[in-house]
Amino acid sequence: MVDFLTITTNNSKRGVIEVYPKFIVKKSKDLMVRGGDFYAIWLEEQNRWSTDEEDAIELIDKEIDAYINKNIEKFSDVYIKKMYMWDAESGMIDRWHKYCQKQLRDNYHPLNETLIFLDQVAKKEDYSSIKLNYPLKEGKMDAYDKIIGTLYSPEERRKIEWAIGAVVTGASKRMEKFLVMYGAPGSGKSTILKIIGQLFKGYTSTFNANVLGSATESFKLEQFKNNPLVGISYDGDLSRIEDNATLNSLISHEEMQVNTKHKSIFQISFKTFLFMATNKPVKITDAKSGLNRRVIDVRPSGIKIANAEYNQLMDQIQFELGAIACHCRDVFLENPQYYADYKPILMMDESNDFYNYMLDSYNTFKEADGVSLKQAWEMYKVYCDDARVPYPFSQRVFKAELKNYFNDCLDRVHVGEEWYRNYYQGFKREMFEENKIPKNIDIKAAASILNLKVQHSIFDDICSEYPAQYASSKETPRKPWNEVTTTLKDIDTTLLHYVKVPDNMVVIDFDLKDSEGKKCFQKNLEAASKWPKTYTEVSKGGNGIHLHYIYDGDISKLSRVFSDDIEVKIFTGNSSLRRKLSLCNDEPIATLSSGLPLKESKKMINFDGIKDSEHLIALIRKALKKDTEVPATKPCMDLIYNAVEQAYTSGIKYDISFMQDAIVAFASSSTNNADYCLKLAAKLHYKSEEEVEVYDDEEAPIAFFDIEVFPNVLFVNWKFEGQGKKINRMINPSPAEIESLFKYRLIGFNCKNYDNIILYARYLGYDNEQMYKISQKIIHGRTKDRNNIFRDSVNISYTDIWDYC
């Protein structure tokens, strides 16, 4: 029996008794009213709350039936008229609406503020009306790992999982954070939001971010009227926020008045955690903007997954939800305060013109630790002209905004020999700095093993006069090096920057990984400790270690790879060291003269040894076309088998593995002898026992080359080493013309994985259409090992510039 209802009777008519519900005006524990109308009712049999008014009607009608059944003996000699709620003529539904809308006052507790998993039993006090369709248990999540590991870097992935974990644990209801997934269209933002939607199905609601930032919209909070735990915007735009007060209050879970259409206004503290995908940066209006400390920006890696594989992986996600939620919970619980002080510096860099002005003047303000309003205003005007800022501040607004970047603003002060009015001092450097020490670093272990700690950097002194510049928002150098006028001593090395180090300096970069494939600081620390003592820094991300050495030898002969996940970084030409100082030691930079790997002497194909292989391929092609004396499948297969086996036993070097599919398909096409032909195809030796011979030729001229492949044309462009040398263009070259290039030491960019393969195909006689199909196969990743298309193509080039990048 519910506590807001009693069943009563009426004997107004002779021989007829009416049985109807009578509603009690009281503060009910079974019925909730919000905004002057029905909100929810407790269903004891189903052990849940329901916001569906139909359930309330059905429950009240059941109470009428229960009352009659209990008192059936009293009504044996009368006609019972049941005044059901569903019967409009009874008028009970009107009494119900009057009761909820006029006679009761708001009395409610927000529903579904706590996740209920499949294996949990909900209580009345949980105020739950729904339940997730999976239990919270550890398990495999291979599809999820593949998706998020491809679309996002480890640090960006951690942001996503930390936020999901906050929702799983319930901490998001008290957390003043807002996750913004910012990147180009099609980069994987909506993919993660879809997974989040599946994880919290029933506890989510979509929202229009544009409406939240509007200054005129009256019903902007109506989209959150059900107080969802998770709000999702798949394509939001907060680049032109008119008023961020509502958004800040929503993220902060403050008590707010909600105005909904055709309903009374009610107050509620939303527990919603917002996730938004956007192609535009969030507008952070000024340094005091609440979004400055609330937004966590997440940027996709830009790497994509092929459509077929992507669809397959997304279909598997539904079977991994429990494991994903459990994993994200553990990520959050590792450090619930991990992003407590997070500042979206890159987002401010892209959306706030005044912040960019302050960043441009950073060194001036930092060195003086103060500035007069007059000087800062003149600097601002010059900056706005140079940067073409569309809407510069007036001096009044500028004066107020500048206060946010200094600790004190003095009306009149004596500095040196001058008196200044409106003088700002105590520059807030921290507003321009990300966390100096990455939070994943084990500081005690770093100090004990390599003596790494926060201290003055010897490197900063040694390289103080070398060109240096801050990194852009894309973490690349901002300017070409021939335009850089600043040196390392001019910049704050705790910010991400690039520096042109001496040519004889090498950096050993340790990026060892744990069993889950994640970079492991502890492993890198232990591996680096086994090397000769030298100046050492922690990498920008905080998981890697950088050892700095001076190399006493020929830098050009060093190999870039020491071992798996340990790289030898060399800085020649316009290459530069990316750096962000956090922890370092005080050891001097040591000198190495041995121990580093040297490049192997490069081999090139001896194409004289391929002649017989070329003839073999030509013979097979004729047989596949049935261009033989007996144009039938069986004789042609006999011819192919005999020719290949003769080549194999005679020691000819060949590789026809790329023709295997065509030969098998040809064999299966036989009308009467398919089994026989397929057995021959299965027995074929598609590769010789030895690879094509190679020889040293360090005297051959160096030539740089590049190719372009289209369905009907092949371009091969090449030039000899040296400035001013003519660029030669071959259009649809013959195999003989391609062979003429092989006498040079060819160098290309990413040529081993593409250009070499296409050249080799042309050399073997492939036509334009066939080469285009190979090109598309490579570009769209439909082969796992590109060199397996033509095993020997890798040796066509002398070297590949890609290896040095």
C-alpha cells in the first residue's frame, strides 16, 4: 500500500457502491512531485522508481482491485462500481492531476544520481529508475584498446579514461571539470562519445552547447531537466560564448533555477558531467573565466583506422563494457586529483588574443617582474597591429585584464630612479606553464637512481647561446630556423621549446614500454642507469629519459637505432631538440667515442642476377593468358610447374610470391582438372632458397627520386646530388628505362614502403592499372607487410630519408 493513497467507498445510489481512490495531502515517501507536477512513483514489486505516469495510474488501479478482493464479502448484495483511473468517465484522472498539480507542493529527490550495475540490487534510497546492462568486472577489452590506442596518444587517452572513471566512481557529481574533445572532423571524437553513450546508457542526455553559451535563451537548462549523470554533445560549438555563467554553474553543480516550457520553475543542483566534441576551440574569454580551470581539452592523434576494421571493432565494444568501466575506474583511483590543477594552455593559445599577447611578451614581463601600464599598453597596440587582432581592448578594459596576470597593481610606485603610476608587479609565470613535473614521475626513484630533481640545468648554461624558440600549439617549431633570433637564454626552458644543439651532441632517448605497451618510467630509469654517467633529463611527457653526450667521431656514420625503444637522436641540418625541463641531474655532459651502433654498409640489388627471374615471370604471364601452343588450363599449369621447378633446382634467384593468388585462381578455373591443377599450384616453390645477390657500390652517383602513380600514368622524377642539378622526369617509363636508374645510389622519402615497390613492379613489366592497384593497396593499408609484395624491392634504394626523421 502506498502512503499517499487510501481506497474508499460511496453509497450515494441505492444498490450501488462506488470504490475509488482518495488522495492524501502529505509529504509522501512513495510519490514525488517536481515543478508542480508528477515526477516519480515507487514501484515496490519492481524495486525501482518510475517517471512514467502510466505506471502510477496502473498502480492506483491495482490498489482498487486489491481493496475489493479483500472486502468482497461486504459487497455481496450490491453492485460494485470501480472508479478506475484509466476510465476517463470516472473523473479520477482529473482528481489525480488536481492533486499533483495544485494540492501538493514540490517534494522530490533527483533520480539516477548513482550508477546501478547489472549485478547490483537497488534500494529505495538509491532513487534509481534504471539499471546498466552489464556488471562492473575486469575482462578483456582488445577492441577498445585498439580504438583508443590508435586514435589518441597515451596522455590524451588518460584524460578520457580519468573522466569516465570519475563517472563510474560517482566522483564526477562533485567535480568541477568539463571534457572537450577538440580536433579535425573524422579524427575519432564522436567514436569515444559513442562508447561513453554505451557505457552509461540511460544515464545520459544530449545537449546543445551553443544554447548553453547564449545570453538570450530562456530554456537553456531544459535539456538537463532529468538531471543526467552524463551530458554529451557530439558537435558542439563554444567558440563564440556570449555568457558563460550558466555553463560554469552547471559544471560546478551549483543550485540553479530551471525554467521548462509549460511547467513551473524548480531548483536543482545538477550532477551532470559534460563531454563535448568540437572542431573549434572553446572561447576562454579572459584570465578570470571559470572555463580556464574547468576545461580539460583532449586532442586526437590524427591516426585513423580502416573502415572495415573500425566497424568490426565498434561491434565488439558492447561485449567489453564492464571491462572498460572497470579499467577506467582504476585509472581514476590511481590519482583522483591528477587534473585538479590542469590548465588548457593550448586552448587558450588558440582562442584568447590577450593571452597570446601576454605569451608574446612573456620574457619581458618575466625578467622585469613588473611593468607600467603605459609600457604594457604600447606593447599591446604594436602586438594587435602585427597580429591583426580584430577586436582589441580599450585601454580601460586592458587595464583591468592586465591585473589578472600580476599579483599587485600599485597606483604609484618608485622603481629605480623613476616614479610610475599604475604599475604592475609580481608576474604570474604559472599561468603560462603546464605542470613542470609530470605527475607520473616517481620522484624518489628518479632522485635515488640518477639524481634527478628540480634544479638549475647545466644544459641551459652550455647551450645558452644556441638558437631556441617556443613550440607552437601543435608542438612544432613556430618559425623556420633562419628567422629565429632568440637563443636558449632568452626563453623559459620549463615551457615546451626547441633548441639547435651542437652537431656533435647526441641524445639517447629511452622509451621502453611495460607489458601493456605503455611507456614505463621505471623501466627507462633502470635502463638509463646502466650507461656512462652524463647530464640527464626527463622527457617532455614524463615517461622517457634523455641522456646527453658529446660524440667524438663521425656523426654521419651513427645508426639511429640502438635497440628496441632506445633511439640515438642526432641533430644535423635543420633538426633540433624538443625539450621541456622538469627534472634533471647536475652531471657534466660526458664524451663517447665508442659503444654506439654504426650504420650498416648499404647494399644495392645486382640486377644482372634477375634476368632469369624476369624471363620466368614473363613465361608464367603468357601461360596465365593461355598464350601457348595448347591453350588449355591443364597444359598451361604443367608448363608453369615445370618452369618454376627447373628454376628452383638450378639455383636461379627468383621471387614470384606476388603471383601466387593469380596462379591458384587460374588453376581452380579448370573445368575438368581443377583438383590436379590446384595440387600443382600448392606444390610450387614461389621463392628461391636464396635472396637476390647484393653488392657494394659506394662509388655510384647519388640520385634523389620521387614518383607519382595514377590510373593511367606513372611519373618518375629524379636528380643528381647537388644544387642546380637538372630534375629529370620520366613519363610512363619502360622497364629498360627503370633499369637504367638502378645503377645510381637512389635516395627517397619513405621510398622503402612505397616508391621502391612501384619501381620494382614497373621493372617486372606491370602496366599502369596494375601499379595503381598496388599503390592503392599500400596507401589504404590493405597489406600488413609492404615489403612482402616484392621482397627484394627494399634494396633498390641506397637509403630512405624516412629513417632519419
